[in-house]
Amino acid sequence: MNAPVNLEQLLPLADHRHLDHLEEEAIFILREVAAAFERPALLFSGGKDSCVVLRLAEKAFKQRVSGNEFKGKLPFPLVHVDTGHNFPEVIEFRDRRVAEMDERLVVGHLEDSIKKGTIRLAHPLESRNGHQTVTLLETIEEHRFDVLIGGARRDEEKARAKERIFSHRDSFGQWQPKEQRPELWNLFNTRIRPGEHFRAFPISNWTELDVWLYIARENIPLPSLYFAHDRQVIRRKGLLVPLTDVTPPEAGETVETAQVRFRTVGDMTCTCPVESPAASAADIVAETLTVTVSERGATRMDDRTSDASMERRKKEGYF
């Protein structure tokens, strides 16, 4: 009566019609971006959402040879802002994936912004997550990108729930919530003045569960830290802080080893794992069905400073 369910057998039998709809919508948006803008680029950090958008871009612009093999080139480069505090596993995966696809990768280094004096840190171990905005805008200006395709989703955070699929940014790279353009059905206003640009979010209408269902269905490769592994952590303010060179233990704290996985990845100084035995995409699908806290709420220290922290950063030009 209560026999255990083998999710690996159940997932292929699940109704994926809503995924087909979401995929079709995302591919339409990607093709609209390529048609409407002169210098688009795709933000690729190696995180799960950007890996999903990358697969959708392959489907939109390449010819499928067999399985997960595609032939052709994307009509835009990939872009990543490297804080210098990224997890090594993610950077290794990013470079390997780009090499496998033979695509062009543009990397904006936060260290270069520090050397130029456009970013000043209060102390060496300060979180660099919020400072990415400066390097991102400098990269956009240097390469004259007029639209950046991102993997943000509305279910991630309150500020992102306010944002349109085509998000206009002014000449300062800033987002104005009260001046967003209406999006009627699938009609998008993509007109910009010199110096302005857009952010486009093809998977804006997806949820975390949709992302993992799609990863499982498409067998999309991801960095290893998304799956269960043993890691040294510190319990701090209700979160598991990973032990790294930039997140050392504070006085009186104890380092322990726990079985964890990351729901989202980013700057090591503010991204935390969760305890989990989930070792496959199917396991994570089952786990995601039971969670009650958003992935950013459960894992990002910088989003806990205030309810408006993300909206403030987005107004300044954040992803």
C-alpha cells in the first residue's frame, strides 16, 4: 500500500505538457531577442538556471544531431562576471562547458574593477556579490551589448516577481520599477535610446520545480555541488556557511562536516548550501516538491539583510 516510488521510473511517465509550453515560450523569447537587438549576449555563470537557458538557446538556434549534441553556433557570446570569490567547481564547469560547445565567452573580472578604482572594498573578505553591478555595467559598455539574456525567475524573490520579461535599463544601467513597459500577450516594446539596454528573461515564468523537471528530462549537465556531497560547514544565523578561505569560522564557532547540496550558486561569501541527500535531478525534484522557502531565502545571506535588498540592487543595475 505504501510501497516506495522509484522516481527515476516515474519521471518519464510524468505529464510534461506544461514544460513543453514553457520551453516553446522561452524559445520564442530568445528568437525575439536575436531579431530585435544588434548586440545581444547570454549571461552564463554555470548555475542551473543559466544552464537551462543555454540549452534553450541551443534548441532555438542550433541543429540537434542526437541526444544532447547540437551543431552550429549561437548568434551571441556568453558573458560571466567573475567576482574572484566563485566556487572553483563552478568556474571549472563553466570553462569546460564553453570549450565543449566551442562558444565565445566574455568574462568581466571584478578584480579589474578594483584595480581601476571603480570598486572599493571595505575589507578584503567583504562580500563581492553586490559589487558585481559595477563590473557588469563596465562589461556592457566595453562590448556595447544592447541586451543581456538572463536566467532570473519570478518565483525567486519579491523584486524579481515585479520585473517584466523584457526589462528596460536606462543609460545608467538602472531599473525603474514604476516605469516598466506593458507586455500585452507576446508583444514586446524593445525600442531603446543610445546608451540604454535591456535584460531579457526567457524563463521568467518558470519555477524552481520546473527548472529541475526540465534538467531531469533534458539530462542537462550541472556543476557537481548541486548534488549531495560532504562539505565542511559552519552553522551561523540559521544557515550553513561553507568553510572557505573567504568564509573562515568566527570566534566560538565550530566547523563540522555535513551532507549538503547547493540550491543556487554565487559568491562564496553569501551563498549557503542546504542539508540534503539528493544525489540526482530526480531526487531534487522530489525534494523541491516539499520545500516551503524560496531558494534565495534559504541560501543567500545578502538577501536576508532586508526585504528590499534585492530591489535596491536591481535599481542600481544588478542582474
